[in-house]
Amino acid sequence: MTLARCWAVGIVVLVVTEYVQMTLIHDPLVGPEGVGSFGAALALVHLPNLVCVVLATWAAARVHPEPWREMPARHVAAACAAPAAAQVLLLSLRPGVLDPAGAAFWMSTGVLLAGCTVGLLLDRLVWTS
């Protein structure tokens, strides 16, 4: 049950932050035609997504209780499952992103890995202090 609570918190935080990111940054600045350059994609798409993944991972990790949070594999599963599931959902809904030769696949995977890592590090920093 503790994993389900962590996953639920991660999903709620991810949905809320992605909604805010889409309404405040993506829709007004990117629009339906997309971005024109790698720098614009990084600044307007990938970095805001990184913040969303970090916050979702951190929130899920924060609600993971003792003594299970001291088990590394279980803690990573509790904290990173929601962003990882969102990544799998994105890849299944947008098959054009699945091309391993494309930059979008690698950037979104890098955002997932970096966001989960930073979220877990933030949790560890706050938990130990």
C-alpha cells in the first residue's frame, strides 16, 4: 500500500506540474507548429519537463515511509515509477518519438533519468538534514 500512495502522489504532482507547464510555457510560447531550433526545444520543452519530473520524483520520495525508504531498490521504485510510467505512455502515444536515431527520444530519456536522479538527491538532502 505504501508504494501505491507514493505512485499516486507522483502522478498527481506530475499531472499538475505538466498542466501548468503546458498552459504557461508550451501553448503560448511554442504553439502547434513546434520549436525551430535545438536551443528553443531545450529551453521551452525539455527543461520545463525536467522540473516536472524532479518535483514528481521528490514528492513521491517524500511520502515513502520508514523503514522501506532505507531499501534502495524499493525507494527508487516508489519515487520514479510515476515519471517512468509517463515516459512509457508518451512513447506509446507518439510512435514517432520511438525512433532511437531521433533526438527527441534521447532528450526525453535524458530528462527522465536526470529528473529522477535530482529528485532522489533532493529527497536525500532534505531527509538527512
